[in-house]
Amino acid sequence: MGRGTGCQALHKARPLSALLGLIMLVMLAGCAQFPERGRAPVASTPPAPRPSTEGRAIAAAARDALGAPYRYGGEGPDGFDCSGLVQYAHARAGLRVPRTVAQQRAEAAPVPQDALQPGDLLFFELGSWKPSHVGIYLGDRRFIHSPSSGERVRIDSLRQAYWREHLESAGRLYGEGCCGDTAAR
């Protein structure tokens, strides 16, 4: 009798185990998300970041200087050299930044070219092995700068081969994680 009882109990347990397994599969399938039939899943692309208030203010202040003459050591508003324009535009936006191209580049947080926002800085190598010129990015591959003696503050484009070939790096002197102790907050 011992043999028959054990076999019968085993046969009764199998349907119960199968039923529990089936219930678990149904529950798990209910949690899974399947794309609608006939529609491919859409990959979400994060939206491009909106330009910051500080960046827009820097770009607007630089635009106000359009047409001002180049002046070596000039910090505006009657004349600018390239880094003086950067310092002036940042000051108008309420930020204190270093004075020279080298200091500005050293303090700037690096920005990849595909992430440029208005107010970012573009550093150029012009006839030297180090950045010797700086401009302020305006958007749409355009930037404003005070080019050289005899010139005036103007807007140029990174679409121009000359500027594209001489672009060394880009950086930001405003916002989170930027600039050490030099930015007035």
C-alpha cells in the first residue's frame, strides 16, 4: 500500500505545480510591455538643452559691442581686444572672469563643439602653438569677436574654413561646475 500511495500523491502534485507555473507566466507576461502591433518602438532622443539665462545675457552684451573698434588692452566700451570683449560681456551678465585668453581658457569648463550654447567661448590658435584669440559663441555656428588692430567687433562663422581650421577648443565661464572661484555668484 505504501507504493501506491506515493505514486498517487506524485500524480496529484504534478497538475498543481503545472497550474502554479502557468499562473506565474501569465502574471509575468502581464507586466511586460510589448510595442503595438505594426508600430516600431520609438527611440527617445533627449531634447537639446535650452541656452541658459547667463549664456544669453553674455551673448546679448557682446552684440551690444558690435562695431566697437579693436584696441589692444581694451576692456570697453570704447574699444576692445578679444579677451577684453569676453570680460566685458561677462561683467554685463554679472560674472567676473579672468582677463587674458590664457587665463580664460584655463578657467573655462571644456565644452564639446556639438554642445555649444550662446555665451560659450571659442579659443583659436592664430600663428602660435597655444590659443591666442577668443570669441563668444552666438548660436548657429556664429561667434562675435574683436579680431585685430584696425578692425571692429564683428560676427564671423565657424563655417568659414579659416575659423574652423584654427579653432582649438571651446569652454564655458558660467554655470554649474565651472570656473573655480573666479565667477561671482
